[in-house]
Amino acid sequence: MKLTDRDQEMLDGIDGEGVALAMQVLVAIGRAFDAEQMCDISRAHVALSNQDADLWFAERLVAGGAVCRVSPTVNPGFCLEFFRQLPGLSSADMETMERTEVAYRALGAQLTYDCTPYLQGNVPRFGEVTAYSESSATPYMNSVYGARTNRESAQSALCAAVTGRVPVYGLLLEENRMGQVHVHVEPTLTDEFDYHLLGYAVPRKAGLQTAFVPVFTGIPANVSPEALMNLGAELNTGGNVPMYHIVGVTPEAPTLEAAFHGDPPDETIVITASDLAEEQQMLSAEGGPIDFALLGCPHLSLDQLRAIADRIGSRKFKSEFWVMTSFYAKELAGRMGVAEVIEKAGGNLVPDTCIDQVVWKHLAGKKGVTDSLKGAYYTQRRDMEFVLRSVGDCVEAAIRGATS
Ligand code: F3S
């Protein structure tokens, strides 16, 4: 891979050990993928996880004096202020979150702790070259905005933020952005939950574990940002899909032919209503009494919070009700009286927090309801069991104390 003089200086340690380490990682990735050169990025998002490897690497960069050239937004850990008041967190758990915050602050990251930065705060224009990690963020950037990013890890995105550079390979190259699998969606999708199911069903039905770019037909032109957020999150969790096209909706797919760059698809699959029902049945625990509802994987938007509050009205929850959201949406929900409705019903609106964190220890061994297949998948290792339902049905279940 050809390096510029400036790349070589960073690699040689002129800017300090931290920058040199970041450059070594990027050069190794570039060589592994036969990149010919590196290029600048204008944005980054780091899927901070507040877990051991994440913290170890961030602290190593800090010790080497690294500061981000492109200040990245970051994924949630957990909200210390919120969970400190509740029982269950050990001092070691709190110390990890505090050290994560100290490290990322020293690196010059934007401490957003939100997994939907593409909805607010870190939004690109068409064609921008970026470095995004986080399973729902990468497909949203490539597909919905037509910006360019590879499926970065938290560490490679952080190295890109530190150096301002990425190796040019994969989805940064025009030829790799063409569709491979034509996916026709037969049923009319009416609820955002349908897109969770669709995202998980496609890699399974296509039988592909390796990366591929699906091209959808049959999705309505007025599909909501939240539905697209769910679709990307699940495509890239149930499979390896950092980009998709929707004909007539996403910018690189004005027509079916354009999405496939004029070539025929490698494969065509049809998703039926029974595929979606089967997906739900396969991944969901059996319905019945529940202990809690946990929503917001990915973080719910302000519109989704408003819809929840409208549905609750003046009713109260029988089960615990937890909603994870961004600090922006929580702040606006507070100003608009939406948070008050959820909290008066006995619910909790939690900012800055991920479903895959130690703060949910009190839910271990219990049965919950969620709309997120990704969330249900990640929490298996935390001994949580989930019935899968739409957000509206989750609200009703938490009010009744049981799912339908
Ligand atoms: Fe967000 Fe964590 Fe889910 S980062 S998408 S809440 S696994």
C-alpha cells in the first residue's frame, strides 16, 4: 500500500506513540485487504462498548498521547448518573464506566453515548468518506445517505478518528457497492417491527454468512427512518450486511438496473409473510406473563417515544418498563411532556445506555418482552429471555403484565 509522506510520518511516530499505533493498525488492515492507498475521512463513530478490550485499547492510545483529529461520536456504555442511584452495580462496574469516560474524553471524542448518531448529530452528505462502527450505523450510512464506510470495528474506527485516515478498500470503492442479491418483499410492511423481522430473515433465507449487498423491491417509498434503522441493525446482526439498496428509496438505487450496476443479480429471493412469522416464532420465547419490557436497541427516536406516550395515556404498568434512548431524545421528551407520561405510568426513560451492559443484572433469569431481535440475541449471554413483539404490543404487555 502506497503511503503519503504524512502517513509515513505518523507511522514512524513523529506524532507520538498513540498515533503510530493507530497507523500501524490501519496499515495492517489496508495490507490485509490489498488497499492501494489511504484517504481522509470527515466523520467517525466508535462503537465504544465499555468492556475490557475496548477500555484496554482506548487507554493504550491515551498513554501514547493520541488525540482524535476527527472527533468521533460514541456508542452507549451506561448512564452512571442514572444507575448509581439504583441497587446492583458494584464499585468495579462503576469504575470501568468512569475509566471509559476519562479515556474517551482524553481522546477528544464527542461523549454522545448514542447508537443512532446518524439520526442526529453525526449526519453525512452523499459520498462522504467516513469510518463508522456499530451494526445499525454502518448500513444506514452507506445505504440511506450514500456516504461511504467499511464495516469498522470500534478499534479501527477509533484509529481512523485518531489519524483522520482510512485504507481505501471494500465499500469505499464504487465497484463493491453494487447489489448482489435481489430480495423481493411480498407482504405490505406496516409496522417498524416488520423491518426487524425482515432484517433477520434475509441473510437466513439467502443462506449467506459472508458479506453481501441486498437490493430490495416491494418496500414502500414512505418507509420511516426508524424502520430503516431496524432493518440495518438486524441485517448486520443476523448476517454480514454493511450496505443495502431499496429501489426507488435509497440514493444509489433509482432503478433495479442501477442498483446492480447493469449486471444480473447472483440470486433472487422472495420474502413472504410466513417467512416473517417464522422468524418471529423461531427467535421468540413463548408468550404469557412477563417481568419486564426493555426497548431501545437501537435507541428509540423522539417520534417513537411520543408514540409510546400516546399509547399509554393515563394507564399504569404492571411490569417493569425500560426504554433506552439518546440524551437528545430524552431531553426533548422531557421538554415536551412525553417523559412525564412514561414515568407517571411507572416506566423508566434511560439515556446513554446499551442493552449489553452490566446494569441489567437485576433482569437476569427473568422473562421480558422487546421488539429488538438484536437485543434478544445479545442478552442471551446475560441470561435474559425475550418474547418478541412490536413496540405497541410491548407497551400493552407491560400494562397487562403479560404478552398476547
Ligand atoms: Fe445500541 Fe447496544 Fe443495541 S449499542 S443497538 S443498544 S446492542
